[in-house]
Amino acid sequence: MSITDTPASVLERVSLPISQATGLPNTHYTSDEAFYHDRDKVIAQSWACIGFVDELEDSNAVRPIDFMGLPLLLTKDEHKQLRVFHNVCSHRGMKLVDSPCRNNGAIRCPYHSWTYANDGTLRATPNIGGHGVHSHDDFDKTANGLEEIASATWLGAIFINLAGNCVAFEDYIAPVVKQWSRFLDPGLLTNFVLSDNESQLQLTVKSNWKLAVENYLESYHLPSVHPELNRVSPLDAHYYLETFKNGAGQGSKNYRRLEVDGSSLPSVKDWPGKLANFAEYPVIYPNTFLGIHADQLFIQYLQPLSTNETAEHVRVFYYTEEACSSSFQQHRSETLAGWKNVFEEDIFAVERMQAGRHSPAYKGGAFSPVMDHPTLHFHQWVAQMLAS
Ligand code: FES
Ligand SMILES: [Fe+2]
């Protein structure tokens, strides 16, 4: 950050009317210091997606993950309850778990064998009081369990609020759920079916995570970056969603369902006929992208790996058992291949924006007063988080 780029001055510049505003400074995309500011002041203070529930076995399982340099641990207990912890022993700070596994309900630290339950409770402290003495009056086991992180699950995905200071997850996502209620009963969103096979996709892009968000937020690049998609769902069929406190996005009035040999995937029940060709693509800040359609739903989250590298994890879901049956395998494969193609087309765009962020001639750029509202909204959201 240059000396003139205080959080307050950046907030001031991005808060100007769109025709005068400039975007976040280059250093927000290129400096390691900014990466950790993003983690601690932006991402930690909101609800970030960090994985999918089915990446752990159903019960008594642990899975370590690295999130922006933080060692975290996902656990499921014998009742299938999922929790997220800091993956560090309360004793001498050893990273507890280094590979996913099923366990018998116990997480044993390999250093001095302190042992925790999957709910984070410290259960055993062998020899803590000397040889053969496993407790000590001056040591309170209950005060030395694993440190839990606020978490929630939704649409098969796991969300965390690292700082533990955000509004409840349900309130955080309420505007998106409300928007979707035009199409379907939001209750259905907790109850749809995941296709095990033709449903997963991962990409890595050499760019800062924020550029991937900014690219997903706008449809302005559609004609030049996605010519195929643009033929089916042209720019003039796209619209921007009303921005909400923690997100923004776009929609299309011209989504065409995939056909294989004259058949298409079963739709969600009760989707209104007059909205049959609508599709919406909201972003829930900081890192969750959604794609809602009558026949499929995808969720994508970003895993920021470093200042200039980001992994994108995608899952496609279908609404009925029938859609997940072998009769629709080809439809699912082609659906996933279609999204893969679209997301791969975006890679060069975000990577070249990242390259451009090293130019001193670029000072936050300019915004189209018509096409770049969601992008500016995201810049304002980030700047506000950094300044607060
Ligand atoms: S560091 Fe874990 S038991 Fe000592
Ligand atoms: Fe795109």
C-alpha cells in the first residue's frame, strides 16, 4: 500500500459516484501483506465457504485444511455433527492432524499424546502430573479443549466465520434465499440431491481471489470471453440483481436447458413456468458463487492459496433422485463439461488482470456506469471491511 492509500482514503475513492470512482489499488492484489489483511479483516469477519460436507466420512472423521495459511480441522462426531476447529494442540501448539482419516472418536496429538474428542473436548493428558499421573490439580482440562470456529452448513457446503463476530449465517444469506423464493421454495434448498460422480470440478487460477469474484459478478465480458454462451444467452438477456449487504450478482432470462437425444433433466417442482428460462448467479461475499437454474444448481467457492493464486471448487447439484440416476448420466456429464468450458474461458481474463495489476500506470481503473455496478459494490464492501 502506498502512503496515500490508507484504508480511509481507499474507501473514500471507491465510494464516489460510479462515474468518478476508482477501484482498489494494485497493492490490494499484489502484496502479501494485503493477502493477510484480506484474511483477517475481510474474510475472517464474514461467512466464508471452506469445503463440502461430504468431503468427510459420515461420522467419526477428521479432515485438515489450510485456509490462507491457517491450519483448520473439520471433524464429524459419532452423531454426524460437523464442527470446525483450529488444528492446533492446546499444549505445545503442534499441528494436530495432517491427513484426513476416520477415527474412533479420538484425536491424539502425536507429540505428548494429549487426546481430544471430535467435539473438541480435551479428554486425556497422559503423564501430565508425572509418570503415571494423568491429571493435575493446577490444570483444568475443560479450559484446554480445541478452539472452535463458528460454522454453518448450507447447500452441502461448509461456511465459517473465523472471527466469530458476524451476524448469524441465516441472516447473512437471507437476501439470497429471499431472491430465490421467486423460483422455488427455499426449504427445498436444504434437501436436494448431490450427484456423486459427474458433479465436481476444480480449477486453479494464477490471480488474486478478488479478481475471480469481480469477474463472476459481471456479464459485461460475455460477448468477448464467452462467445458460445453469448449466442445462447446474449448480453441483452442478462440483468443485474439488486445488490444486497453482502453480495451482488447477475441473471439471465435466456437460460436454455441442455438436451441430450431430445430429453432434458427433470426440473425442480413448482418452478414457475413463466420463469422457466431464468437463471441467476449471485455472489455471497467473500468467496461463494451460486448458479441457480430449474434443472441444476451449482455452488462454487474460492480458496485463496496465495496473493496470486486461487483454487476454484465447483459442485453441481440436481433436484431429484431421477436426475441423479444412470438415465441422466450423459446429461450430468455434459452439464459439468459445459460449466468447465465456461469457467476455463474466464481463466485468461483474471490472470491477465492480475498481470496488469503490476503496472504503475493502472491506478484502480474506471467503471462502466451501466455494466460495472456489482464490481464497484464489491470494491466498496472490501474497502469498508478494511477500514472498519
Ligand atoms: S503438543 Fe500436543 S500433546 Fe504436547
Ligand atoms: Fe465469465
